[in-house]
Amino acid sequence: MEKQQRHILVLGLDEQTLQSIAPILQRQEFLIHRFDPEPMMLEVVRGSAFDVVISAYPIPELPLSELHAALRDVDSASRNAGFLLVCPPGYIDEAHQYVDHGVNRAVSLSWHPSRFWQAVADLLNVAPRVSMRTPVQLDVTVGPTAGGTRVIITGDGFDWTSTVTFGGEQQF
């Protein structure tokens, strides 16, 4: 059985840098999408599903806050992608401030390439992250235990589109 290709978005890293730190990405199961960073990339991030986003840090043309907001937006196709920052040695402490705040890993260009490979492998091997909605039915008695009002609530999840049923009558 043929392995499914994994889509990796690379922003702001030139080809030479990418080759030096990431020969692992040349394997055929990876489909690399490399772009120069610019604000129009935010629409690509929102509209295309990537397994991992690898971004240079800092990027003057594209503030990290904007990239992060586009990547983790509720409607983003890449919302569940791993997010890795690659930075020059003088920026690693600053980049680490974003780890666990939407960024999964940060690595320095001065570190051994194996640290980069391990970070990518960790992000690719995470169990799939999926959002889920499921039908719900709650049977709740409101009021005193004996003789209270019984309320049955059913719906297709908890948001404004849910349908709620009270005693057999559907309320919207």
C-alpha cells in the first residue's frame, strides 16, 4: 500500500538553508510547498491543509502574530498542523516564548541538524488532531427530586445551531 503524502509548508527559508537542515524532507512521502513570506500567504494557510508549517523567525514581511492567527483560526484548513519556528541563534530565546502558545517547536540554525529532524518527526508523528461534533441527549430533572420537572435536551453539539427539545416539543 502506498503511503499518503504529507504536506509541509515552508515559509521564509531559502533552498540552501532548507537543504542543509532538512534532507529528511526530500523523502517522497513529503510534498514540500515553499513560499516567500508575504501577507497573501495568510489565505494559503487558511485555505490549504498542511500537516506541518515550518517558518523562519523573525520574518519582517509577515508578523508571527498574523501567521499564528491565520494558522490557528477556527476556519483554517491547517488549524491542526504542527508549527515549527526556525531562527538564527540570537532569536531562539524570543522564539521559545511562543512554544505552547500556538507554536509547537522552535529550533536554532546553529544547532545540529538532528534537532531539526527530530522536531519535524515529532510533529508528523503526533496522533491525528481532529475536531469532533457528536449528537447529545441530556436527561435532567430540575427542581425537587420527587416531582421535579424532567427536561430532555437533544442536539447535534453545543453551538448556536443546536436543536433543543423540551418535553417532546422542539425549540430552536
